[in-house]
Amino acid sequence: MAFLAFTTDKTDLSVAYHGHHTVVLVVLSLLIAVLAAYTSFSHRSLIQHAANQTARYLWLGSGAIAMGLGVWAMHFTGMMSLQLPVNVDYQVNLTLLSLLPAILAASVALYVVAQPASSAGQILGGGVLMGAGIGVMHYTGMAAMVMDAERLYQPGLFIISIAGAVLLATLALGTRRWLAPVIRHNLILDLLSSVVMGLAIASMHYIAMHATVYLPLADLPLPDAAVMTRQTLGTIAVVVAVSILVLATLIVLMRRQVQEAQQSRMRARSKVQQLDQRWQRIASRVPGLVYELRLHSDGSFTFPYASDAMLDLYGVSPEQARQDGMQVLYAIHPEDQAAVLQSINQSAEQLTLWHHEHRVIMANGQTRWLLSNAQPQRDEAGVSWSGFTTDISARKAAEQQIRQLAYYDALTGLLNRGRIQQSLQQICDELNPQQHCAGVLLVDIDNFKRLNDTQGHQAGDELLKQVAGRLNQAIPANSSCGRISSDEFVLLLAKLPPGEQQLMAEVERICAGLRQQLQQPFQLNQHYYHCSFSFGFALADESGGSSAELLKRADIALSQAKKSGGNSLVCFSPAMTEQIQQRYALELALANAVTANQLQLHYQPQLADSGDVIGVEALLRWQHPELGAVSPAQFIPLAEANGQIEKIGDWVLQQACAQLQQWQHDPQFARLTMSVNISARQFYLPEFVSIIQHYLQHFQLAPELLILELTESLVLANLDDAVAKMEQIKQLGVRFSMDDFGTGYSSLSYLSRLPFDEVKIDQYFVRSGSSGNPRDWVIVDAIIGIADTYGMTLVAEGVETEMQRQLLLKSGCRCFQGYLFARPADIAATESWIKSQSR
């Protein structure tokens, strides 16, 4: 029987055997084909991820064998499904030989699908070879049939079987490439490819079976080869199918393990990449340098790792630092290099944290501060540190600025009060009077406020800076200089000679030297400015106490120097403290004088030249239960200085108005005027006009009987405001008297603007003029002339003798007040005296 024989037009097909297929076996054969293809395609990932070339070939061979066996098993399972009216046996040699083209065809297919990216030519070539191999396997297996019939093939269907196998094989090989952009799941792609490949194998088989014609033939010669029965072949086919199934299961499991291992490697690689990227991001965002430093046994060191900040902080690139770590050392300030190496070696010996601050000189000459922190660990190669370095230049600058603000004056650069007190306290604690003395010298600019008022604060600040510069240059050795208030400077004299005479001589010498320097003109706003200085000195002794107490003593001495006119040196003495304590005690007592009813009003009459009493001046007196009668010259300036004069002045004004109200009901006193002294602080109160109006209405007074006495200095302090307030009060009917005229800065231009009704001649001129000083009496005549010129009433104060009264009468003065007539007395004595004058 020929290997391939075809029917012709003369072949009688009507006598041919007709067979049929068993459906179960047909379906089984199709499943075997699909399973074989899937088993083979499952080798794809194993081949691609093989550890080496040998493993790749082993996986390729095992996959080809699995698919070849599957194709072979599918063929013979399909052959068994064909039921013919004759007995069919199979030659063993051809049956086994048909397995070879199936394996070769499978190897070609598996080689193509295992490529990372198969080309169209590879797919087409693989499909042709695969289809051809399946065809060779099929027709070789058909040639192995042994039966009482002749086997012929219809040419058309024969060609269709081969072409279908090639086409479907090509489609199966290209399924992954064409569907991969759409379907991302590898398992689905493998299943689709396996189904198409199974269809290719099955379609070729059944088309070829349909192309086969079996013609009865008697006396068919028996083949020389061994023959196996249909049952034996079926058993083999089943064994092969089960083997393929087992192999497929193993391959799936192995593939899953490979995929899991692959995924694990991918996850690990991705994790490593993520960690590396995260580390790089962290290192790049850390405000400083992240590094690994290694100290070798030969004393050299390198940087196995350094972030990009190395270039910014040290001017050395990370690559340069890895090659030669000494370049980093050379960038460190020369004064800090030895300390850095010493700290590194100490950290290496003790394996303690390396924490060190050092300076670095940049290429542009700029110096910056760096802080390095690193944890060491020892290994066989030496010691290595992992740590970071940050730029602390801003912190250092802030610390310096804080120190400057904490201890130095912002304007002059001298020590401030806090630092002076610390230094002075240290001097006091270490004082040994047997060896040397110490003291505090305060220096104050006389009339500094006048400079600020006239030239502005900018000129004042410039003067302070120039004074500070001269003091800082002129101070003796072992001394400190500072500024403790607006225009007040301090010198701490730490090494003064012992002995009172030597000490004072040295202090006076120092002050003389300072005065010589300071009295040189200062250049302010392109002009030269001269000023004087007051000095207050306090000696630190064993009983000196704290630095605050010593500064307080020097300040007391300075106050005494300024009170004496300035431009002088005053040394502290205990008597000064006693005066201040007395003043303080008097100030405390004065605060309670009003509420304790210790204040009284005394009245001194004012008489006309006819002898008639025309008014009184209300004079304040203070009778303290322990201090006795306190002089107004003592407590009035104190009240003005501490602000109590406002409260006291209001009480005086209220009491005077109340007394005027009582006198208005007595005809003998109804026309008497009441003169009340008004202080500057009281007069310049914004509500002062309202206060006067209130008392006039409250006590129902005739306003012309109330006379407010103002001094020149009070009015001239703010002339425009004073004139405005006086005009408002005069509209109420109240009159004004200028007290102590002639003792200030009187001028006709001021007097012409001020709406005074009365002028009082100060008792100094009355007393001095009557004693034989013709110049002083000329002033009295001038004051009387001015009063007459402006139509003002004239009152002479302090008239104590008849001669003074006669001289005043001769000069034209017609109103008097003084001891010649009556001393100030309380209300009862004053009323009694006035009544006695009327009889």
C-alpha cells in the first residue's frame, strides 16, 4: 500500500467503505489537542525566565515533547473515533515515527511564542512549519493503518487540510502578539492561543480523515513490520493523554512558582527602587549633607556616600569626596582642622557619637558654620560613621545677635544695663579693699533734652554715638563702659588705689581726662556742638551691697551734680541717702495729707493805699501730726514733681471758692477778692476751664471776685494754649494776676498778648530796692510803668516796713501785701483782723 495515493476520475467511489465517528472520542481528541497546546504554551514563561541557556533548551525540549505527544495522542484518539466495517490494526514503526514530526512542529511553535516580541515573519514561518509538521504527522499515522481496504486521498480536501492547518497554526502563534494590547492577562492569552492551536490540529485531522477513501481490496499483502491492535493503540493514547494532563498540571504549578518568584523579584526590585528613590528624595530634602564617612587603619578617610549637599556645604562634589576625603578636610577653616581631626579620632576610639561644630571657608571667601553628627561603628576595614551635617550659620548669627541684644546697647554698641549690672556684681563679689578699690562713675550729658527739642532725635542719637566712642577710647585699663539710660553712661572702675586720698585723686584725674575729651566740640549736621557733662561717683566697699545699690548711689551723686548746675563731679556720701529718704517719707506723707485733713488755707490780706482791705491771697499750709508745720517751699515743689499738685490744687480751689461763698452772705466781706495760686500741671489740664465753670456755678460766686494767679514760667511754657484758656476763663468773668513778675523772662511782647488784669511785684525787688540798691528799684519803677501802660492793677508783695510802703507810694503803687499789715493766718484770725481794721 502506497504512503500517499490519490483518487482519480476513474476511481469508483460508490464501493468505498463508509465510516462514522464516535462523538465522545471526537470531543476527547479536541480537548487533548487544546490541553497539549496549553501545556506547551505554558512553557513560554519558563523558557523566558530560564536561569541559563541550558535550562532554556531543556524547557523548550520538554514543551515540544509535551505538545508533540498531545498532537500524536489527539490524532490516534481521532483515529479510534472512526468506526469502519473492517478491522483496523496499526504498524508500530510508522505509528512511533509519526511522533517525530509532531515534536518538531511543536518545537517550532514553542520557539516562536517564547520570543519576547515575535515578528510577523517569524509567526508566518512558524505557522507554515507547524502546519506542515502536523500534516506529516497525520499522514504518517494514517500510513500506519493495516486493514482489508485500499486507502486513497481526495486531492482537493488533502490540500485544504494542509492549508487549514497552516492557517490556524499561524493564527494560534500570532494570537498573543495581536491580542496583547487588548488583553493584559497572560492566562487568557495562553488559553486563547491553546484553543486556536487545538482547532488547527483537530481541523487538519478531521479534514484529512474526510479526504480519505477506503476501497475494498482482497488479498492485501501483510506488512513486514510489527502490528498493534486498535485496543493497544487506544490504551497508549489514553496513557499519553493522562501523561500530558499530569505534565500540564506540573507545568502550571511550576509556572505559578516561577511567576510568584518573578513577581517576588519584581516586588523586591520595585521595593529596592522605591527605597532607593525615597532615600534619594530624603537625602536631597534633608536640610544638610547626608554621608557615610570611613576612617581607614592608615589614618586616611573617604566618603563612600555623600549627598549632593556636599558641593554646597564644602565646595567639594560627592565624586571628589569619594575619591579623596582629604579635600573635605582642606575646606575646613585652618583654625578648626585640628579640633575636627581630634574629635573624629576620639569618636573612633570610644565609639561615641561624633558631634562637632566647625567653620568652612567657601571659594568666595565666605565663612559658614557647620554642625556634624554621626554614629560610628567598627568593622574589619576600620571605623565608619553614618550621619549628617547641617549649616548652622543662621543659628550662629542669631546667637550673636541675641548676645548683642542681651548685653550691648543697640545705638552705641556699649554694654547695656543688664551686662553692666552683671559685671559690677562680679566686681563687688571679688572686691578686696586691702589690695584695690572699685567704683562706679556715671556720666550724664547736661541739657541733652534741649538738643533733642531743637535739633531732633537724629542729632541726639548722633551725639550719643560720638560720646560713646570717646568714652570707650578714654576709659582706663581694667575698666568697662556702658550706657544705662537715654543720655547716661557708666564706667566701672575696677582697679582703683586703696586709701581715700589716693582714691579720690585717681577719680578726679580720670574725670579730668574724660572732661578734656568730651568738651571737644562734636560735629552734628555739619555744625559744631559744645556741651558739658556731670559726673556722679560711688565707691564700692565692703558694705556696698549689690550692684543695683551701687548704681543707685552713683545716680544719687549724679543727681546732686546736676542740681548744682551740672559740669561738675559729686561723690556719694551717706548724707545724700538720708536726704532722699526724708524726701521719700515726705512724699508718702503728702499723698495722705488731703484725705487726712492735714492741709489748711491761710489768708493774707491785700490793702489799698487808703488802708481798706480789698482782698486776700489764699496760701496753702500743711500741719503734719509728727513733722509739725511743713514749709510750702518744701512740699509744693515735691507735689509738682510727683504729680500730686493736681489733686492738691483742686482742693485749694474748692476751699477758696467755698470761703468766697460764705463771705458773700456777710456785707463786711462780700466785696473781698480771693487770689488763688494755680500750678502749671493744674492749669494745662484739658478740663481746667470746665472745672472753673463748675465751681462758679456750684458755689454761685460773683466771678470777678475770683483771681487766678499764674507765674510767668507757667504761661510761657505753652503761650498759645495759655492765651486760649485765659480768654475762655475771662469770658466767665474770672480775673488773672501775674505772680512774681520780673523774676522770669518778662517782655513787653509777651505781656501785650496775655490778658492779665493784675501784676504782682515780687518781694525780692521790694526788699532789695528798699535796702539801697538803686538798680533794683529801677526795675520796680519799670514794672509799675508797664502795669499803668496796660491798665493793670498793681500789687506789691512782701511789704515789711513803712519805708518800703512809702517808696512804693511814691512810685505809684496803690495796693500792698506783706508783714507790715498782716501775716498769713487761718480763717478765724483773718476775719478777726479784717473786722478790726474796719472799726
